[in-house]
Amino acid sequence: MKKIITLILSVVCMNVMLHAQSQSEARSSRNYFGEATAARPEIALEQAKNNFVAKIRVDMLKDVQFRKADPFTCRKIAEQAKVYQAKKGKQDLAIVYIPKNELKRLYAEVVMFDELPDDGLDEFGNIRDQLATTTTPATSEPIRVIAEDTPPIKQPEQQPVQVDRTATQPVVSQPVTSEPVVQQPVSQPTTVVQSTQGAPAKTGNQYLDEILEAHNLFELNDFFTRGKNSGALAYGRLETLTAPENSYLLVYQPDGTIVAVYDKGSNTRRNLRTGVVENYATAFNNIKIIWFQLYR
């Protein structure tokens, strides 16, 4: 009997220790976290997310690179956060948290994948392409400016056209169809010029070169969004990949650090940063992957 009681007490103590360690982990100073207690678990979770949003937004508003630090974006980050839930007496406890070094990566993914509207600003909050936005679109009617003192131009009188009936018949041009043009990804193999500075090799494609020069996914969220809006590229999460032979792969760690960019292909691909041909699925541990296709 004493052995059974001792065993039960040991199990209870172990559960208490695990419970305490989980709470301690969630409330770590290395994390952003929000917590709440309520009569029902769903209410506690909702209040904890609100508390979490309030905390991360304070820091995001201090950094100009978090250009979309609005409640909607912060809420999307909260939906991606880790959750710890437990009983606290008769109440339900909920803690919502993320490591602080993962905030920029989560922000980048939210901006890239949640279809937020383009606000016309670059990654530093400056007005982007100001000259381009003031240019008359190609589809609009041309603007004709006539100076007030300029005399009207006389049109030459038309002379009757002499028709030579022995001449060949003129070629009739075919009407231009109005069917939309579907862009296809560029399928030419990537040409790499080896670099002597230890930097990623140049490919000759300005879009691909800019991606290769980035160190963190956070640096590319605006670039990818603009590219998608202009029709220059497409991208998605790895689980949505349907055309691997036409898609590059961007590999990054949970904090957003980019560890590889792979050329188009199948499982075995060339790492465009190192030139090494390897299996992307086994080359790294604890990573996330985005595919992208270039149309320019």
C-alpha cells in the first residue's frame, strides 16, 4: 500500500514539475507572450491573444520596417503563435507566445501569404516608384497638348489614287485577337557567373540575384509582394508546389535566416549560393521552404 501511495505521489509530482516547466517556458523572457484566465478555455485563449497583440505591437511600432503593424496584421501573427493551456483552480489558463527572434519571420509570412493590400511604400516606409505612379497608364488615351500661339497645321490635299489593275492585290493583314496572354515561367537553365568575393554567384537575372543577396526572409517580404502584384513572379508554401521543374526553392530557418536557394529541378538540386548539388529535403534540419517562379 505504501508503495502504491509513493508511486502515485511521484507521478503527481512529475506532472506538477512538467506543468511548471511548460508555464516557465511559455513565460520565458526570450518570448513575447500574452496570458489570461477565464471561466472557459476559449474565452481565456481569446483574451490571451489580445494581450499578446498589445505586447508585440509596442515593439513593432518602434521599428519602421514593420510597416504593417496594424491590429489586423498583429492578430494574424497571434494566430500563428504557440499556445499553452491548463487549469488554474476552477479557471482556465491560456498563454500565447513566440520566441522574440521569430517575430520578423512570422511578420514576413503574414504579409506575403495573407493578401494584405499593397500600400505603395518600400521596406523603409518611403513612397515607392513615385515617378511611375504619376505616369499616364499605357491603356489610357494619349494627352494632346497644343500651345496657344501655335498656328494650326494645314493638312495636304489628298490626290486621287491611280489604280493599276494589272498590279498584284494588296496583302490583307489579319485582325489582332483580343485573347489574354498567359505568362509562363522562364524555363531556360540558370547561368551562373562565379563570384570571387565569397558572395552568392550572379545569375544574370536581377530578380533572382536580389533574392540570393538577401540574408533573412524579412528583407524579401516587400519584394515578393511587389513582384506578385506586378506579375514578375509567383510563390507559395511548399505544400502547394505543383510544378517543381519550373520552381526555385527558398529555404530558411524559424528565425527567417535564409540558408539556401535551390535551382529549378526535382529533389536533387543545385544550391545557387554554394554551387553544390544536393537533396534539399535532407540537407537541413528544422527549416521552412517557399517555392517561387520568375516570369521576367
